[in-house]
Amino acid sequence: MSWIKQMALAAVATAALLGPAAAEVVYNRGNTGEPETLDTHKTSTVQEAHILRDMLEGLVTYNAQGQAVPGQAEKWEISDDGKTYRFTLRNGLKWSNGDPVTAEDFVYSYRRIMDPATGAKYANILYPIKNAEKINKGQAKPEELGVKAVDAKTVEITLEAPTPYFIELLTHQTSLPVHRGSVEKFGKDFVKPGNMVTNGAYKLAEFAPNSHIKLVKNENYWDAKNVKIDTVNFIPHPDLAAAVRRYEAGELDSMDELPADQIKSLKERFKDQVKLGPYLGSWFLVVNSSKAPFNDVRVRQALSMMIDREFIAEQIWGQTMQPGYSFMPPGVGNYGEPAYMDYKDMSPIDREEKAKALLKEAGFGPGKPLKLEIRYNTTDNNRNTVVAIAEQFKPAGIETSFINTDGKTHFAHLRDGGDFDIARYGWIADYSDPNNFLFLLKSDNKGFNYGKYNNPEFDKLLEQAAVEMDLKKRAEIFKKAEAILMKDMPWIPVMYYGKSNLISPKIKGFVQNTRGVYPSRFLSKEQ
């Protein structure tokens, strides 16, 4: 018997004794859009957040139910005055390259996002931290930020004032840390495969634009032994109907948005694989109130009045969304009932007559129609919605045209201050508090106030709410601010979000929640 044959037989015998090698567990996870960036300090979309939270972990993170739980910090203490938080890191934390994770990593990361040189459009979400706003506006140095390393395992964060939602705020992607050595070595390329160093359950293996982002298990993650899925492929699927076909063919294990006009048939075909539930967010039309004729409040009010929200929610979205008559959806924490539009209960006919009268006052009518362009990011649901709205505008003599792009291009255009008349936008709460919705329209919020809305009275109310310690009084101030938006209508609420998913029976551990998060580390997949 040859030596080679003896070795082959020995290998077979050894394999038989050890049993078959465990097959790689691969999760092909649908994601409605392509990320514009994987830099946590420049990100702003939900699609990016799904990917980033799989790769990176902050002091606080989300569990499978969408609740804020300890992440890199095993515990925290809060001072009696509610202004100082002390986080204790877990023992033995490591980055994916083997470097230890220390308190200094978090100090560096929070300073980096606040540094104006970083250009973080979402930095203002962290303004509750002491000196954060001053630093971000160039009025103080990053070293003056209220974040310090007491020692290698202890991070202390000091706030400007007690902030009831601060712990949940830290679950947001802007609080995810970056690896200092990689940032300093590679600059903007630190997020590329081979360069990116992570501290979460997964690390970046591939980024193929318009195809997939491949994440592989990070063996250095503190809870790696409980991570059941080896590889997660995030696959963009803005064409929802095509994505359903890919799901049916087994190419996708899940989808995080469904074509609303197919909900009934999807339920019939896939039964309990269709997961529907509430989602803490609103679907808007942002009006560019800095340009004529949209700087006329009568025009904005008329546009809002002409929209039949019930028709859109029921016929276009298959009741996966709810008609939206307030800036914030019901159920926001530390608040109460929203401030509704005063024509919420008016009949559609009366609304239409009122809208026509407002347009006439603003100088529009049969001889001079109002012409506008709606810009939107391309998905089946968005297209069907804006086309329906354009039809609803017609009885008032409004002529509508469209421009549509992929999500990455659409949101970049808005963030970069590009021109538009009306733009589709959606906002999903980063934390359950009215501040997370109303801060969008502050006049100095250059990162999100896309229509350049400017109302000093509104700004003043938000400043008052920021220092009000009594939660009931604080809620009353916020409601006055929301009522102003419902009169000025700088952003037109159309619907309250619902969450729709398709989840393969092979995927275990999925929990529908109002935050719309389901970290891959808590999921498993049957082979």
C-alpha cells in the first residue's frame, strides 16, 4: 500500500472519529438600502445602523427585544444629580485585531465625533454631553468634552443637565467607538475591508457595492461563544418586489421592508413568515420653506390638506402604516398625546375647499397653477406613495413632477444642502423621547433641517425644554413646539411607520420590536 494511500485512509479514519466538520452558518440578510458610509461618526441612516451595530458595540447596546442593555460596559452608576454617568468596562475586552479596548477608546471616539473637522452631521444627537455643542460649533476644544477615562476600565460622562433618555441614547450608532490606530493610519479609508477594526460580534470581510457587505464572526468579541451565525451578508434590496422573488428562491433569509401592495398575497403565501408590527417613526414630505413659493405657510398648509392619508395608508401601504396627523407618532416616551393638525377630523371635501382657498390667497389658481417637484429615494412603496399624492394634488390645480434616485444619493443630496421643492423623508426614533423628533427642525440643525425651517419661537421652546427638570412641564413645552409645526407645516407628516419583515423559518430568535432592531448576534439559523 502506498504511503499516500495510507495517509488518505488515516485521514478518513480520523474524520470518522471526530465526526463531520461543522458547516459554516451563513445568513443572507436583506437591507433596504446601500450604506453611504461605514464611519460611525458620519452615518445617519437605519440601513447603515443595522450593519454598524453588528460590527461595533458601544457602552450600551440593544438586546433581541430592542431594549437598552449593557454592551462593552458591564454596569454603570448615575450620580444623585443625574448629571454624571460612570461606566465600568467588561474584563478582557479586545478589538478584532487583538488590541485591548480601553476607556481611552471611548474618550477618543466621542471627541472625534464632536470635532468640527470630522464633519459629523449627526453630532448634535450627543449635545446633552457637557461642552459637546460648544465643541461641535468651534467654541471649545475637543479636550473639554465631558467624557474622561478615570482609568483603563472606567469611562465617566458628565452632562450639561439631567437627561432622562441618556442611556437609551447611547445605543445609537453615533456612540459606537472607532479604533484610533486604524483611523490615524488609514484616514478615511479606515472603514475598508482589511483596514477596519471592530469590537462587536462581527468584522468586515467584503464590501461589494450594489451586491453585498460580508461580515464574519469576530472571535475576539467578549461574547463570541454565544454568536451562532458565522457569516452575515447584508444584501441591499430597494426593489422590494424583486427581493420577494429572491426570498422565495432562498437567496435571502430575511427582508426588512415589504412591498405594501403585496401584503395580502404575501400573508397568503408565506403565512407567519410575514411579521408586522409598530415602529416608532413618521413618514414625511419635507418642504423647502426657504424658497418661494414654499416659504408661504398657506402653500404648505394647502399641500398638507390635500393629502388623503387614510387612502395612502390603506390602499398603498396595505395598512402596514397608519395615517399621520402629527409630527410625532403616538407612544413616544416622556410625552403623551401628540399635537394634531387642527383639520384632522375635517371631511376630505371640506379640506379640499379650504386648501383651494389658501392657494388662491397665495396667488395660485386656474390661470396660474402651483408647480412642484417631489424628490424621493426609489422603492416600490415610495414611488406608489408619491404618485398617489400627486393625483390627490390635481383637484387643487397642482402640477407635480418627480425626481428619484437610490437612497444613498437621495440622502446625500439632502444632507449636502442640495436644492429641492419637496423631498420624501422618514424618521425612526433613535430614542423614545420627543426631543429626538423635534430637534430635527431647530434652525441651527444643519445636519437634518433640510428645508431650512426657521422659527425663533419654536427654537426658544426647545431651549426651555432642555433645562426643564419636571417631566410633565417638559412635555407641555414640547407639545407647544409640536403645535407650532402643525401650523407652519415645514415637514408634512403623511404616515406613522409600521414595520414589515419576511423572516425565513430557518432564522430563530427574531423578535419584532418598536425599535426595528434585531442584532445578528442574537439570531441563529437552522441548516
